[in-house]
Amino acid sequence: MFEYLVLEKAEPLSSLNLNFMQTLEQIAKQVKNCQKCDLYKLAKNPVLGEGNQNAKIMFIGEGPGAKEDELGRPFVGQAGQLLSKLLALASLKREDVYIANVVKHRPPNNRDPLPDEVAACWPYLEQQIMIIKPKIIIPLGRHAMARFIPIGTISKNQGRVFRREIKNLGKLYFYPIYHPAAALHQPSLYRDLENAFKRLPAVLKKVEVN
Ligand code: URA
């Protein structure tokens, strides 16, 4: 039986009320020049995201780490290597999905992004979601989850399907899971992560027909 949780009382996420649709290339240019918070000052490269622009599945991490900052690409460090291995459990490759982050510039020393940094960066992520129109969003870890699912803990919510309305996009499905970096530090989480990826094709099928 397929079960998902509907966040009926959740506040709709802020929206830009865009008059026109931008392209990912236009957003990349804006992010390159973005000074809406201080993260750009220490970062080497912004990391907008990458992958299939028609992806049904969109992964959203927290923010670029050292390797990502160096290369300007998401999830290319150790956590990214694990993500690629986990994708294979769902018979997926990186090119099949779209991968983005909540903040586009690296927080110094990989600290958690601050609420005002997350808020400043939100319009970029919002536009990415509008363009990709994924069937399901997979927030990686508690910070990305908190942006969309404002209830519960990651350990309680991981592997569960949520449905929430986003202005301009209608209802979207969310499937929060542990951040791969968490499993690198705490191998006991690996099994849940592995199971979540093994279930992903079935979850996607269900949300597509719902
Ligand atoms: N961790 C993240 O949350 N994002 C990345 O791009 C890399 C590591």
C-alpha cells in the first residue's frame, strides 16, 4: 500500500511571482554575481546545480563543500561519490537526475548555512524547481528537508513520502532521506539510505500515477 503524508496546514513557500520564465543559464549568471549574503566573499565558485533539465527526480543538498567549491559542481566530493553509488541501486545515473543545493556558495569550513543565507538563496532554488518541474524532490539531510518539510526530524521523516503545495508549481512530492555525508560519518545510517534508494523506482512510479 502506498502512503504519503499531506502537509495541509503548511504555509505555502515564498514565491517570486515571476512574470517571465528564466533559463538555468540566466540563473547561473545571477548566482555568479550574487551578493545577497556574505557567502560569496570566501567562496571560489558558485554551484548552481547540474543534471538532466527534464529530470523526474531532483536531489537537493545543503551547500557546496570544498571540492564542489573548487570545481563549481554539486556533489563531486566523497559524499558525491557515495551518492553516485546509491543512485546505481535505483538503476539511475547522475545524468538521469538533477542535483542542486539549498545554498549556492560554500559556507566557510562547511558550517551549516545560516537562516538568512538560506532565505537569500531561496529564489534561485525556487526558480530551478520551476524549470525542472520534478515529479519528486529528494531533500538530502535535515537542512534541505527543513526547507520543505517543517515538521519532524530527519530520522523520523527519512524514507517517507510527503506531499505539499508550492505556489506556481502545484502539489509536489517530497522523499527526504539522509545526507550521504551523514552515512560517511555514521555508517549505521547506510542501511536506511540504501533502502531508500532501492525503493525509489517504486516510489517514483506511485507518485507519477497519483
Ligand atoms: N554536500 C552538499 O550538501 N552538497 C554538495 O554539493 C556537496 C556536499
